[in-house]
Amino acid sequence: MRSSLWVVPALCIGVLGCSDKAGASEDSAPAITTQPTSVTVTPNSAASFSVTATGAAPLTYQWRKNAGAIAGATSSTYAITSAQAGDAGTYDVVVSNPKGSARSNGATLTVSAALSAPVITTQPSGKSVTAGSSATFTVAASGNPAPTYQWQRNNGGGWNPVSGATSASYSLSGAQVSDNGAQFRCVATNSQGSATSNGATLTVSAALSAPVITTQPSGKSVTAGSSATFTVAASGNPAPTYQWQRNNGGGWNPVSGATSGSYTLSGAQVSDNGAQFRCVATNSQGNATSNGATLTVSAAGALAPPVFTAQPESRLAATGSSPTYAVTVTGSPTPALQWQRSSDGTTWSDIGGATSTTLTLANVTASNSNTKVRCLASNNQGTDMSDPAVLVTQTPGGTTYYVSPSGNDSNDGLTLGTAWATISHAADSSSPVGPGDTVYVAAGTYNETVELEKAGTPGNPIVFQGYKTTPGDAPLKLVDRANAYTAFNGFDMPLINGGDRTSGIGLDSPHGKNLVIRNFQIRNVAYGVNLGDSTQNAGSNWLDNVGVMTVGDPSDDYQGEGILMGSMGTRFTNSNMVTDCLVVNACAEGIDVNGTGNVLVGCKVYCNDNTDNAPTDYYIMITGDSNAAYACYIERAPGLSHAGHGLGAKTNAEQVVDQGLNLPAISARYNQFIHCTARNMGESFYVRHRTAQYNLFYRCTAIGTYSGASQAAEGEGNGIETRDGASDNVFDGLIVKNCDAGIEFRDTVEDGDTMSNPPGHPGNNNLYKNCLILNCRLAVDFDDYSVASDAGDNTIADCTFYKNRYLFDCGRECNSMKYVGNIFEGTLQDGVGGAFFSPSHPTFDGEVIPNGVNSYFKNCDFHNIEGGMPSGFVSAASGSIASDPMFVDPANLNFRLTPGSPCVDSGLSVTGVSTDRDGIGRPQGGTPDMGAYEAHTP
């Protein structure tokens, strides 16, 4: 038997580190040669980690998650067949053998959701807040990757991004009533798509407030069997309820069922004559009671002068068409009518054969553009005139363009679907808009200021016309709003919002000519509308239903104008027509005119802002020649820091004559103010400075706050103001009531005068006729405001003064006045009042001289004057009496004379006085009557 011999390499026995394989150490601790790598998977996907290691066998493996051993994970690979979010973490492995161990690097398992487009998971909800509060809208959206957010707003003209609103919530700070109805939505976006939330509506109500009467009911005069409607308006939050009351002379009692803003008494009877009606507005915060309004009922067929109850409306008509104008007029006997036309609005001529309630201008041509028309009505009881209306013609065939907040300026603008986005784009000199074209601008907010670089031609104006719903529709008239101070909003018509009331011009057209601008709102700029340049070539524009609100910097000494048509001495614009335009809270000035042949009709200016220098100074100011203001209304809230200059004619004599500034001297001559109303003005109707001459104020009304109660404070508001050298002006048929002063004269150092005349410059040859001065503290006031120059050679003739506290306040020289044919009836009683107001400062009572050399009274009636007239005054006033004038119905402001009145045929003819306040010729008898009305036989 052969035996086997095992040969063991002697060199390896007992030798440390000797290996039976070349280059390998099978006797060593583990070493990681390939590390596990991180993995990212979506849910339910497989994931695995692997490792490679060397070292003495046997090698063992233990995988760990987040440093914790994983049961059963003992091979060189660890696999997860369906990964879930909970499997995410850090994985490593510990490799061991008898010689030691080694730990791998950590590898991360990320389990991410699948990519997906956004989905809105929480919709924003509508918010209701009060004005001044904040409103927060919130949205939530899912999606991978996480979506971004962009909020949008819709004011009625389309959705627009809200700058900076890029989070899941959006807060509108200090919401205003103008934000009411705005909608907000959010767009969520990621790489996979986008999602848009529902719109959420913001409701903003005014802060809780007690009712305030904003429109007082007015008295009504009807014939027996007719209806009489009284109307009131009140602000307040919550909205107030109404209850009308009636007073038949025994106290106020509720009228059953009369619980709306208007109350109609059907079939009024003569027995209702003199009844008064008022309304109580009530909400949870309190109540307010209106003034009482008196009902005058005359027997059917009773004689009455003409009164226009519906006015003609201005027209934009195609050449070749035949536009029609219409009026409604009352009066008994039925008035005769005569239509008239004018090119400048101050000089009128009859239209042959035009004697009905309608006027049709047949086949109009381009040459008829900018014609004004009006209607005269007359019967044997008097005359009246309508407001004028304008005709603007446009040749058919022009191009129509469109602007909308949802448009794009890269569009062609030729359809609603391809509208431009900005008014500025349409108005720019580079746009295709030209003479004869029309640009319709949709309702909505336009955060821009607009420079109109376009001009039309006569008969082919460029028309920029806003609309509410459909191009060419008729949005509300801003001047007819129940509360003038309600903030503008873009739902009614286009709103141009400058954003900063200290700078910018809302609509700027310094060279504009033959433009029609209708139905626009403007706010938060320094100037609302600017027309006019130094060339005197601008003009023949028509502004209609344009509203301007909150303009000018209150912290500035004098900045902010509503509608500026030229400026004193530097810019001019001529032959413009401005109808039914509204200005609210313009620092400095409301509506200014400098030019020739401009006409304002039905415009209104309001102010109630008393912040710093915010109160309006001049409300409507006209400089230049042959301009006119018809049926304009201005109102100043009581208590403002500036007393307010109302409607008037003013020159730049102060700057040119006295200060010597290098400006062209501009007069204010032959301007007319007809059927206008001013409330609470320091100067309701004024003429100011030399070369303010030959202006006419006709049947205008000034109203103040003076109560007339015993020991009542002065009150706010003055009626007719003549100052600083104005001369040869006429005030015909004005009513001044409840004012501090009825007729006031003053001079100031603003014209460079520091002494009495000479070198002062009193107003000369002004005529005040047929006026009613009622319930004022001072009937005639020679004010010592600044310069004590002479009042001038002025005449007050055929006026009626009724229940004023004092007849005269003589604070300055007044010895060259003439008083002829006036009735001074009654001064307010209760221990104060009388002929003269004599405060502690020096006065000139002795210059009010009956039958004096320069100053005199002739053929006047002084009756029921508290304390009586001074001894011998009436007897020295040639032809004067002290008798009851026997008015028809003074309680209802009817100061016509009854038959048998001692004032009939007791007056005196005065140059320039040929008719009474009704338009009845003077005299009807052998000599004129005293007072504002001439008695006559029907």
C-alpha cells in the first residue's frame, strides 16, 4: 500500500500575513469597496441599496435605517419592493467578520409624490366689511411641485393681476365703498399646469352712521286737482327708512303709508294750500328730520307765469340728420314759445317759425356744429327761458374703436373682442384715431392719466365716449346722484384713477379742438381735466357727464383743480360746451374758464373736505369775455376753513395792474350767470377786480345757514359780492336767503391799495334790481375786511328786503349809493336788529343819507323795522312811505303785491330797469311799483 504525502509549504506556517492567494488578505477585517448610493422613487416603486466589501470570510451584513437595524436585512443587497412615504430615510450597512467590522456611508431614500398639476382644494369666500376695514381672501391648492399663487381682481371690466399678491392669502387694506362689488380670485401654477379659483365678491358698506339729509324736499306749487310730489334723500348706514309727516298748522303728524324717499299727494285741493311736509329718516344709529316743504295750491285755471319743467338735451347728430329738441313748460294762460339759437351762448336770435314745444333742425351740416339752442316762454304773467342745449355734428362713415380693461394695446381696437387696453393708447398721436372717429371706452378702472394728443375738425369731432354695458348706452348722470360725495366706481362708467392726488392730469388736452368727451370719471390726480394753451386756438370741445373727485394735494398751499379750461393770463380755450359735469373736493379750484364763448350748463361743484388746505377756494370762476353759466349748482359744507368764492367773474388785475407781473391782462366782461344756485358760500355770486365789467347775474339763488333765531350766530354764506373795482355789472332777480349778508361791498389790499379812494378803486355803476333779500343777518353790508375805500356809485333798485336782522352794516365809506323803489319789510325781532348794525369798531352809519347829495333814498317803503327808522329818515327820503306793502303770501315767498297795496304806482323809473322779476314790463300803470314785482291786470 502506497501512502499519500501532503506537502505543506513550510514558509507559510506560523508566518503572520502569509496568504495562499497572491495579493489577497483572507485574514483581514472587512473593507467597503463599493458604497451604497441614494435613491429617489415615487410611491409603490421598488428601491434597493447594494454594497461590496472584502475581508476574511465569513462576511456578514446588517442593514440599518436611520441607525436602527432592519430585521432580516443581512445580505449585501437590501431591496424594498413597494416603497412608501414611511420608508424614506438614511440607509447604511455594517459588514462584519471575525477580524472586525466596517460601516458604509449613508444613502438616502426619497419617496416623492408623482408630478401633478394644481388643484384648488379650498376656494376663497366672499367678504363683507365696512369702509376702512381690511378684507382677507384665502385659497389652498395641491400639486407637485408645490404651486405658486397670483391673485386677480375684477372691477367689472375683466380680470387683472394684483401687484405683489403672490401668496395663498391676499389682504386688501382700508377697503372703500368704491371697492364694493369687486371680485377676487387666485391662479395656482406649477410646471404641470395651472388652476383658477372661483371668484369671491367683496361687499363694502359704509361705516355705521346716523342718517344725514342730503337732499331736502322743496316746496311745490300746483293747481287744484293736480298731484304734488315731495322728494328727500338721506345717507346713513344701515340705509335709513323714511316716514313723511304733515303739518296743517297744528303740529307734525305721520302720513299713513308714506314710507319711501318720495311722497305724492294726489288730487291736491285748495284746502291743502299752505300745508307743510317733511320727512324723518331713521336707522339704528339715529334719525334726521328734513326741512319742511310748503305746498301751494291755487284754484284750477289760476294765473301763473311760465316755468320750464323739462329742459332740452344736447345732441351729437350725424350730418344730414334732423335732430329734435323738446321742452315741457307750465303756466296759465298757456305760454307762447319761441326757440332761439346762438353761436356763443350769450347772444341769441329767434328761429323763424319755431314756436312749439319741440324744435327740429332739419338736415344739419358741419357748419351747424357747436350751435346752441334754447326756448323762451311768455304769457301775461311773465317770461322764462330754458337752459341751452348744444348741437355737435359728425359726418357718418368714421371708424369706431374700442377700449376695455380686458383688452390689449397690441390689438387693432376695431371690435369689442380686439379692444385696446388703455385710453392713452387710443389718444396717442401715433394711434389711427382721426377726425370723425368714435372711441367707445368700457366701464372699469383705468390706472393711468391720459394725454389727448388728437384733434377733430369742425363737423368731424373725435368722440371719446364711455359706456356702462353696451357701447353708446347712457350711464347715470353723475350730477343726479343722491349723494354727491359717494365715491366713484368703475361699474358705472370708465374711471381714470391717477392713484396719487398730488400729481398728474386725468384728461390733459392743452391743444384739444373739436373733441367730444362724454361719460368719464376721474379721481386721485392734481388736475382733473385740462383744456387750453397760450395760442387761443384751442376749443370747440364738448365735455358731457364728466366727473372729477379728490384732486390736489391738501398739504400744498394752493394746488388742485377739477376742470381747468384755460388759466388766468397764460392759457385760453374758446367756444367749449360743458354740460352736466361734476367736481367734488378739489383743493384750490373747482371749474375755471379763461376764454371766449364757453358755456356751462347744469354743472355742479361740491366740497366737504376740511383736511389741511383741502377746502375748495374758487368753485366756478370765469375770466374772459362772453362766457355763460346756466343752471349750475355749487355747495360748500358748513364749517370749512375756507369760506369759498362761489360763481363769479374775476380778472387778473391784481397780478397785472398792481403787482406788475408779466402776464397779458385778461378782463371778465359780458359774461352771464343764469338760474344758478350757491349754498353756504362766503361769496355766492361775485364780481372782482377792475375790468370785471358788464356781467349779468339773472334769477340766481344764494342760500346760507343763518337761522334768524334770537341772538343767532352770524351763520355762513354771503349773497352778492362786489369788490376790488368791479363795475357796470347787473344783478337781476336774485334771491338771497338765510345768509350773513345779502348784498356786500368790499375792497382788499390784494389789489395793491392801502388807502381810501383815491387811490382805492371802489366798484362803480353796478345795478342790483328785482332782487329778494330774505332772512339775512345784514341786508346791505359795507364790509371793512381790508381797505376802507368808498363803496362806489352803485344803485339798488326795486328790490324786496324781508325779515332781515339789520338793514345796513356800515363798516366802510358808503356815501355814494342810490336806493330807489325798494321795499324794506320787517326786521327779525327778539331784542336785536333794526336799521343799523353798529358794533364797537368805527362805522359810517351817517353816510347812509336819505336825500343826500351823493347817497340817497327815493320812493322806498320802510315798514315794521325794529326800533323804527332814525328820526326824520323816511320823510327825508323823497317819495318814501312806512306802510304795510300787502304781499300776496310772504309765508310762501310770494312777494307780489295785492290790489290796493300802497306800493303800487309808488316807485320811480330807473335807468336799466324795464321789467320786474317775472319779466313783466315796468311800468304797468302810470309809474313803476316798489319792490321786485310789478302789479298788473291779466
